[in-house]
Amino acid sequence: VGTGTFIGVDWGTSRLRASLCKLGSEGLREIATRTGPGVLAARDSIEDTLFGAIQPWIADHGTVPLLLAGMVGSPIGWRTLPYLDCPVVAADISSRCASFVSRGHSVLMVPGLACVNDLGLPDRMRGEELQVLGWLASDPAHGVGKRIVCLPGTHTKWVTVRDGRIVSFCTAITGELYTLLTRHSVLLALDSGAQAELVFDPDEFDAGVEVAAQHRAAAMHLLFSTRSRMLKRASSPGAAASYLSGLLIGADCATFVDRGAYAAGSIAVVGEPELCRHFATALGRLGAACEVFDGKRAALDGFADILGHRAAMRDEAVAS
Amino acid sequence: VGTGTFIGVDWGTSRLRASLCKLGSEGLREIATRTGPGVLAARDSIEDTLFGAIQPWIADHGTVPLLLAGMVGSPIGWRTLPYLDCPVVAADISSRCASFVSRGHSVLMVPGLACVNDLGLPDRMRGEELQVLGWLASDPAHGVGKRIVCLPGTHTKWVTVRDGRIVSFCTAITGELYTLLTRHSVLLALDSGAQAELVFDPDEFDAGVEVAAQHRAAAMHLLFSTRSRMLKRASSPGAAASYLSGLLIGADCATFVDRGAYAAGSIAVVGEPELCRHFATALGRLGAACEVFDGKRAALDGFADILGHRAAMRDEAVAS
């Protein structure tokens, strides 16, 4: 697959996360990480922000390849990469990366994906494709048969993979709804107008999942019960937020599990470990088996996979 | 029912709407209206705000009864009235109004309602009960048999009435979701970061309703298509907002229409006329018949109905 040092940058709307990685005979190692502002905040100084974030590593390591994924490849980012239409395999994504030089470093930018999802609606992703590639690369078994990858986050992506090919995906704005409803809606609004720290309450989360599981088709009519339940039980905003989280994650998972297109089988949940556990709880309650994978690791494996495909492309070009 | 002049005040979280009304032999007439700040903004000066808003009328008419409904009867309002548990009839609500004197004027405050809704979840309303009472009082036929009253607004209330008795209701936060998602989410976010005026596009609204009608159980997985559709069609934020409105209203209506508890029959949609028309469009697409009623008029009829019940109570007390 190749060896050497590279810097992988997962650069979304609201955050930059850079990883200094070493790819050696014993596999991939993350040596250090740094964070920085998202493309929205950095939009007028993308290049300066990037090199500011990785400056100490460049001082130590000299010229290293930079791999970028996420909204940095959108109109609010550095360069706008067109979406690739599904179905796609890893080699398609790798060959369609934008490749250019910046301040003496080779830069690869990973394109996002477009599809018509299983509801017949247009759908889009930018950044999550990296984790799917990493998850696929981490175990050859993942590339066999039909697999479902769930990527929880601001926007949950339910990805259908068949024999290593990303066929389609469907987005739910579950995480964003949670943030909007806890920050801006009346659902948790304390009558005193006070802001409160939202301490997670696992029992209330389970209660929310249970309500969502019981009334699978009624998500739109469940959310207000967050407020009514809080008024009735005089519970804390943290308890109400946990219940709301359970409702939203439960409804998101139930909507997928009840879909005709989904046949029973283990779902791979890839993302931030605590959030993945919440999804695993909900999927378990709904009778769907799942396995949890670390999303940060999957992203790095995705970068490494792309480097490997790029190296193979070069070798082929040289051989022919 | 009684005659005379009164001031009805529908005083919610974000707005006060006062109506000077005359109840005579030819029925109820609204003579003038004034608006003012909601209880949230006025909370530290409720009485001053109220009398400031109605001052010109008092100068002309002297001492008149004041009828208040909405969040003014909550902990963020003037006095906290406990919720009445459903089922209730108009006479129950009338007899449980808070009655006191302020600056020489008799004040009646209408209590909100609590229930366990048809999904088995606790539910609450404060203010909308007035429109249900008004709708019931406006036609004796409305008090016969099982009737569904839909009150669209920030929070849609789906009210079940049986033989003039408010049995239960279910809340959907449809309007609030629309506001949150258009203002704060990525769904409409222009990549340029610009704010845009959202011009209603009836065709895009219909498209949203159609998608919601096709995928009734999948509301959680439909919302992101607002963004994907906008990206794909390069459509305006107004078009995207109209599509989102269609999705949300369509999903709200479908969730109710598909409910086991709902048997076919005409639904009374009571509220702001344009919003009612949008709900009527969605209900029509879903095969549910409906009739639209003006919500402001229903609220005034509700106040008049309460005054009538109070007068009858007094007459009974005198007679006994």
C-alpha cells in the first residue's frame, strides 16, 4: 500500500481536524492531532488557516502530502469539487480527487457523493465518504455482500454498500434537529428563561427511544411530548434533552429499520463512540443488530486507502 | 347570551392581540383591534402593558370586562392557572376561569387544558381551547358526534371533540420546526451566507406535500431532501422553504390521517386563513375532507361563549 508520513485533514463546516499519520509496515499510526476553525469561519483565509494549523509538523517533517476531505471541497471551502454519482467504489473516489500543489506540498482533495436515495429523493454527502472507505478497507469481509453503514452525526447518513460499492445513502438531520430544538425551541425552555447544563440521563433517553419505537410512523407528533413530559414530571432540562435525544435517535433508526429496502443484518455504526452507543441502544431496542466502529479511525483508514489507490494508479501508469 | 361591550385579549408568548367587541342582538361584532408585546417581553410589566394597549378604549367606554387567554395564564404570565384535565365541556372551562379585579375592571382568565393524547403521551395547550369553544359555539351541528378540529400554528393542535366535549388533543411542532429550519439549519443555508426573502412557491409546496404523502412513515428521512433538491435544481431559498413547508405540513397531516384513531369525516381547520389553506391542500392530497374557519373569529366567539356561560352561572346562582 505504500509507506511514509502524511497529514489527513477532515475539514467540515464548523471544525478542522488534522492528523499527522505514519503509514508503515505495521499499518497506520496517528502521531498527533490538531484542531482549527471550520471552513465557514476560515473561508477568507483557507490556505493560511490550514498551514497555520499544521505548521509545527511541517517544521519537523518538511514536505508531506496533504489529504483533505469534507466541506473544504464545497463552494464555501477551498476549491469546489463536483459530487461523484453513486454507485462508486474506492478506486473511483481516489481517481477523482482534486490534485494540486500548495506551498510546495502535494494536496489531494476528496470529492463528495451524490445519489438518488432509496426513497427516490436526491441526496448528498461531503466528508462521510471517507469513513465508509476506511470502514471498507479495515476488513475485507466488509466488502462482501450487502452491508448497511450508519454514520451518526449532525446529519445521520444511512449508507448501502454492496460488494464494496457505495450504492446509495439517505440523510436524516437528527443531530441538527437535536441542537436546534434544545437551543432554540420551546421544548426545553425553562419558564424562568434560565440556561441550564444538559446532563445526560440514560433512563430518560431510553424512555424516548421506547416512545419512538412504539409509535414508529408518528415522529412529527412525538416531539412536543418532550415539553409536556417535563411539565408533568417537573423534570430537569437535562432529563428532557435526554428524552428528546431518545425520541429523535429512536425515530431516525425506526424510520430506517422499517424501510422495505432494509433486510435484517448487522448494521455498522461508525462515528463518535458515545453517539454510536446511543444509536446502538436504539437499534437494539428495535431488534436490529449492530457493530460499532470508531469514526476518527475510519477517517484515517480512508485517507490511507486513498493514498494506496493513488500509488497503485501511479504504478499502473508507469508499467503501461 | 347577554349583551354589552367587552375586551378579549389573546395573549401568547410572542404577541398580544386585543379586540374591542360588542355583543348585541345581532350577534358579536369586533369594533377595533390592537396588538402589543407577548408575555415573554412584557413579563415584568404585565398589567402596565395590558392597560397601555387598551387605554384608548377604556377612555371611551369606561369600565369593561376583560377576558384573557393564552400564555398570560402560565408561569411566565400574569397569574398561573392550573391546566384542566380533559375531557371538558365549555361550561367546565367557563366555571374554572380565574376571576379578579384589576384597576376597577373585572378580569376573566381562561385556563389551559391537559390530556393524555391518543398516542398515550401527556399533552398541553394554552390559548387554543378558546378557538375550539368558539368553533363549537358557532354552529350547534359542531357539537354533534365525533369531530376533529385542526388548529395550525406554531404548534398544530389536533383536537378530538365528541358531542361538544373536548376529549383529547395531540400537538405537532410543525410551525416551530419550519421557523427553526428556515432560520437556523443548513437546509436553506445559502453558500454565500446571504439572507434571502422567502417568496412562497405553490408548486414547490405541492412537491413537498407529494413527497410527504408518498413516504408517510419517513418524515425524519425527508427533511434533508430540501437541501439536496435545492442543490440539484439550483432553486431559490423561497422555493426550498416552500418545499420544506409542504414536507412538514404534509407529514403533520399524514401522521394524523394515518392514525388508527382517525376515522374519515370532515376535519375543521381553524386558524390564520393562508396557513389553513396550506393545511387544506395537504389534507386534500391525503384524501381527507376539510372545512376552513377563521381562527381570529373563532377566538372572539370563544370569549363570547365564556361570557354567556358565566352569565348563565350567575342567573342560576340567583335563582337557587
